[in-house]
Amino acid sequence: MPDKKISPYGSWVSPITAELITQGGLRLGEVRVDGTDIYWLEGRPEESGRHVVVRRTSDGSVTDINPTPFNARNAGHEYGGASFAVRDGVVYFANWDDQRIYSVAENSSPVPITAEPDIDQGDRYADLILSNDSNWILCVRERHFEDREADNELVAVKADGSCEVNVLATGYDFYSSMRQSPSGDRVSWLSWNHPDMPWDGCELWVADFDSLSGLVSNPVKVAGDRSTSIVQPEWAPTGHWCS
């Protein structure tokens, strides 16, 4: 029997380490379908929690899309979420270190398509979707400042790498769930103000969308108030209703 040793409280050597506890904690989420390919997001504890977009093709092969050190994770609303979108094999993702949006195609390196912010992680892009024609990334932008609280806005980011960004909606404390109609000429979104949370009360808005200019017009609130919670809005296939 080994000799007993008295150690200060909290300094005991334990075979149960933090690495042992977390090594099986692979996180999976954000499933996307692009043609016959399936994409998802993996949070990998063995890589210090790095988030990787993974693709599975119809023949069963599995490939990591964003190489080290790119981390497909955003800090929008502090929680993050919906960090990537994909169309025709091109993936767009928000990168953790600088919070810029990058595009990456097969056998190529990620390329930033948003400008470098004035302050570190100053522009945070979240809730990414692609417009029907793949010309724009429709998303939430959380813009930070050194002398005041952040602004949350809905924006359209040009997908061609020109760094063009159009503000579509602003003025509310929070935005989420931007969706484009099947016909492409309208968009919808949710908005709400502090101290409400979206499960307490929020508003559903609809506006006309011009995909050529990437701008909206004629915004109208169609439902919601501080006592009505609206979740997961989607357009019907006919394009006439948002449900």
C-alpha cells in the first residue's frame, strides 16, 4: 500500500481530469442540405471547442470544410447561432477570432467577404441565410462601439467578396429569423426590445426585397406585440403566407 500523503485542500491529484470529462462531449447542430450533400456543425472539445463545418456526400465520404485555425462560430447576442450557410458547394461562415464572414469552396482556402471592423470583433454576423439567387447573405449584424452599447441590425451582405453591406432594418434592440419568400420579392423577420425576450413578446415584420440592389422597402408589421410570442416564422410554398 502506498504511503499516505497529506496535501492542501484542492491540490489532490485526481485521475478524473477535465479532459477526461469533456473528451466525449462532441456537439452537433445546424444541419443544412445542399443538393445531395449534408452539412452540419461540430463543436470539438479535443480542439479547444473549435467549431467545424462538416460535409457528407452521397457516397458517404466526410470532409471538414473550414481548416484549422478557422472556427465557425459567432458571438451575436452573446449566444451565437446559425453561423454558416451553404449553396452549390460554397460555404459561408462567421469566424470566431474576428467575427468576419468567410466564403470557402472545395479545395480552396477561406476568403473574407466582410470588411475588417474598427474594433476587435466589432461586427458580429449571425443567423446567416443565403438569398434565393445566392447573391446576398441575409443576417443579423451586431455592431459594437467603444463609447456606447452595440447596435443590432438586419443586413444584406454581398456574397461576391466586395464587402458591400446594406442595412435592411434597424431601431429595435434585437432581430432574428430573417426569411425570404419563395418568389424572392419579400422578406420577413422577428424583432423585439429589451427587457422582453422573444418567448415573452416579439413582432413579425414583412417587407419588399429587391435582390438586384439588396435593399428592402415598405416594411409592415403583420403580427405580434409585447405579450405575443412568435417563433420559427417560415414562408408557405405559395409565397402568399408567412406562418
